[in-house]
Amino acid sequence: MSRTVFNISRAQDARQFAAPPGYQAWGTLFSGKFDFTDRDVLAQVHRSEEESPRGPLFLLTSPSGASSGPPRTICTISLPAGGTGQRKDREYTVHGPAGDYAGRIVHGRSPSGIRQAWQMHTPTGTQAAAGYKGTLRGWFTYWAVLPLWPLFVVMGLLHDGGGPSTWMWDKPKRIVWRPRPRGLGGVLMRFPSDYSTFAWEGERLDASLTHAQAVLYFASVTKDS
């Protein structure tokens, strides 16, 4: 299988590119981990300046200034027509480089209602993969420690004048997307919660749908969706 590792950066130096009219430079998607150079850039991510845009919410393009010519569209991510309204699940439609429908991504809840769920659907409507935010053990630890946070704050202030490390306040973010139906087995994509690294099986998932899912999930955990 072809396993690909890529990263999303929202650091200031990852947003030094011109965005199309109506959009703002949001981040960079690049191959490998952590530091990147221009040749590692897979896509530049632009976010609409409108909260409920008529066009795409996110636009992924090839790097500006690339030797291949002007930036070309890699994929777009849009909210459904009319917005989300009163729906429980939040749906996004994904289109590929030529405007072809690549599928949709649904953000809802797990069957038990405990965890957030992210589902990728193919153009035919079949659910290709589903992932649940955080592990059950991670969420149990999070809620078990929650009542102790005021104590941690006081101890931090008394010790060095600061609060506890930011990681202590974070909700579990680890997520693994597995194929549907369940019998197919394996892992299609994972986000291990450290930094902003994703790993996916390129032979089993469409690139446009995968990159769109990564952008949406990273936007949700960084509170910018």
C-alpha cells in the first residue's frame, strides 16, 4: 500500500502567499513532517472571508509561483446550498480539480452520541470511511481530570506565576478513519494528535476527499471551521 504522510501548517510563514479575491490565506499543506521548503508544498489553503459563502468555504490550489504556471485548483470544499440550517449533521461537498464531484464529508456524532464523527462519502453516496474524535480511554481521562483543573491552576500560579501547560486543557484530538463497511479492515487515514501530521493510504482514498477531510478536521480542532 502507498502510505503518504503530510502536514498542515497555519504558522505565519505558511501563509505568505496571495489569496484569490474574497479569500484569505489560511495555511499550507505540505509533504512530510514539521519544517517544509517550497518544493514540499502540496497545496495552499484559502478560506472564504464570508461565514456563509455562496462559493466554496475552502479553496486548495497549487503553490503560487510554481514552475508549472499560475495556481490551479486542487479541490474545493463547500457548505450545502442554504447552509446547515437546523440539521444535526454538518455536511460539506468536495469537488476535484476539474470541478468534478469528489464526494461529501459529514460531521456529526458517533452512533453512541459520545464522540464527534467524521465520515467520508464517495460520489456514489457510499460511506468510504468513518473516524471518531478521541479514544474512549482519552475521553474518560479527560472527564476524570476535569474537576482537578482549578487545583492545577492554583498550583501553577503559586509555583511560577503561570497556569498549567496548554496540553492539559486540550480535549482528545486523536482520530483514525477506518473503512466502511467494517469488514474491509485496516486504517485509511490517521491523525495522531501530535502537531498537525496526517497519514493516509493513497491507493484506497481519493486525494481530493482526503485533503478536504484533513483541512476540515484541522480547522475544527484549531477552532477555525
